[in-house]
Amino acid sequence: MLELPVISSPETSTPRPRSGARQVYIETYGCQMNLNDSEIVLGILHANGYGVAEHPEEADVILLNTCAVREHAEQRVLERLNHLKFYKRRKPELVIGILGCMAERLRSRLLNRKQLVELVVGPDEYRKLPQLLEQAFAGEQGIAVRLSRVETYDDIEPLRTEGISAWISIMRGCDKFCTFCIVPFTRGRERSRPLNSIVAEVQRLWARGFREVTLLGQNVNSYRDPTTGADFADLLAACAQSAPLMRIRYLTSHPRDMSDKLIDTMAAYPNICKYIHLPVQSGSNRILALMNRGYTVEQYLERIERIRSVMPNCALSTDIIAGFCTETEEDHQATLELLRTVRYDGAYMFKYSPREGTKAWKWGDDVPEEVKLRRLNEIIALQQQISYEINQQREIGQVHEVLVEGPSKRNPEQWQGRTDTNKMVIFPKHPSFGVGSLILVRITAATSATLFGEVVRGIDSPTAAEALPTATEP
């Protein structure tokens, strides 16, 4: 999964229970799956009488929902625990807990952190949180980290803030066992939610005012309805049909399971966004075999060709790992050549981070740190150049449908939103549309990461359409 920055607890629009309820504050580290897990946790705790604190100093419970995919993510959490000592000193009855992948992987180490952490709960044990919290308030340390073959939380309504975009977990765990990846050991084996429960959640979100959903899984392409056997393409089509005006995205795909049926389904529905994140990890067949990825560069490129033949304007992004075990300069150059061949719209690029418990951990970390860093910087520089060229050559002058997300982070006098192809666009505010509006924006400038434009007109309400000047669309 793609890694996100730290995300704090929901805003004040989250419903609160009766006055005097204990307040919980959650910080989320890692990927979108962790963000959705935090919403599930809040749903469970809210149903059991807990309120949601906006700030840690207001909380009776502070929970850190953690990621173990890379060492850097774990270090951030351990550093944050040191900062939380301040709140514990001011409020000795405060309960501090660790949730998620780190909880499962480092449970003994976490509970021994000088009596700071009283609660350690893995990603399949969140239903036990209310009971474990009561025990923690009584002075007992609590631990629940057992992995499940069946838990999907399909009956839990995540507690979401009001907004326009939502994550929906469609499955949990992973069966791929890539040699560098800790996920199968921290999140368990694959199991899928029933198709009908996912479709019903999409419909509820549309009725509440959400305008975009992202279907989440470690490998969504291997989704299977536990009763009917319907695959991910069937689920995607069912979601698109259930809310024809809802934008639908998904993360993350595995190249080995990217089927023709899925590609054709994406092309068939206008509300399925034309954006695919397809992690390749390396451009070397030797390294791909060591990673146990299950495909060759040639097979990967065939999938790219199939996607572009059916959806010529589909945006593509990927993951790249620099400096994997035994990676040579020749392997590295093969990765650079793959970037030049595919020409991704964007990429998430990382140095290899050995994770204890994986198969690759036993092989050692034999690429020197300075070599990793140099190779990573070369990959980043090339990808930024490619992204810039694509945006300059293909995007300027184009008119895109953009879903308005809110004020620009850098300039609150401007709006920001995303295209169907998942590119961020900055454009002037207009009184006739707001958050959640779908508008047409003509792109006038671009960097490697951001598009800038001018509003052509609104397309989802008569008011917006009348107020804005019309233009001939390309």
C-alpha cells in the first residue's frame, strides 16, 4: 500500500456521545488501510460510549495506529511515544495504546517501554478494544495480537468525518509473500468481505454526501466474494452501477493478477477513475525473481500495453525499491530503463528497508547505504523529469473533470481537487461551487506534481453551470 503521512484524529464534525464520556484520540501512521482501520476502531469505540478528542491533551485514551512496512515508520512511532510521556505525566490515568502492524510485530518490546504503553492490539483484534480499555483503566496491561483467517469487520460501520472522499476496505491480509514484505506476517492471510456489504456501504456513503470512494486491499485484484466467488472486476462493476455518479478508485493492484476482464471493466464505466497504481518494484528480472514477485519485466510491460490499448488516457503510477539485496549497477540501470519505457505519471520510490521476519532478512543488507541513496536519487530525478514532461506535453490546454476537495494548502484563496486520473489541480475559487462540486477545469500550467488551471464551468448543478462561462470542450 501507499504510505501516507501522520493523520490525526477526526475533526469536530464527528458525532460525540453523551456528555462526560471518555475521549479517545488516534494518530495514524502508514498506508490508507491503516486510515480505514482507525475509522473502524472509532466506530467500535463510539458504539461503546467513547467520544472523539480533537487534541491529545483532551484525551483519556491515546492510540497510535502503526505501520511496520518500513523501519522509518516504526522509528517515527517510537519517537512519538517519547513525546507522549509529557501527557502521561500531566494525566497519570491516561491510557496509551499501540494498534496495528507494529503491535503484532513488537508486542513484548512495546509493553516494556517503562510502563508507558498499557495496550497493544493487532489489526484483527479491534473488537476487543472496549474490554481491553476497561482493564487498562483498572491498571492491567492488555495485549491482543492474534491473526484471524476470517475477520473482515464487514458488520462494523467506520466512523468517518463529514467529507467527500472515503476509504472502503474490501479485503484484509495478503497471500503473495514477497520476500521483502512483512504484511502477510502482520496482517495475516487474504480474506474478502461479501460483495453485497461493500456495495451497500458505497450506497450509504453516496446518500451521506460522499462523492468518491477508494476500494482498499493489499492486493485488490485477488478479491473473491466468499459466497459467490465474484472477482474484483465483478465488485468494481457492481459498485459503479450502484452509485453511477460516485467516483470509484482502488488500491493496490498486483501485476500478476491484473486481468483483461478488470481492464475492460474499468473502461466500460465512466465513474471508475482511469488511474492504476501498479507496483513493479524493480526493472531487473533477476531482482524480481529474488523478490518473489511472480512476473518478469516482459510480462509486466505486456500488462501496461494492454491497459494503454484499452484506456489510452489512463494514468499510471508505481512503487520502486532501490538497493534490494544483491542489487548490482546493471540491475539498477534496468530499473531506470523501465521508467523510460513505461513513462509513469508518478511513482513512490524508497530505499530497501530490511524487515525482520521476512525471507529477505536472512540474506542480509549488502548494498551500502551511500549506494542505495545515490540510486534512489537517480530514480527520483528521472521520474520527476518524466512527470514534468508528461504534464507539460499532455496536460496543458486539456479540460479535466475535477472534484473540488477544499482550499489549497498553500493558498486558501484557491481551491484544490483531483482529476479522474488522480492528479492534483489548483484553481481559483468561485462562489457558485464548493467542496464536493464536480467542475471542468482547463489546465494552464504544471509542475511535475501539480496542475494549475482555470474553471470552465460546473457540471453537476444548474447553479454552477449558469454562473460560469461555457466553453467548447476538446
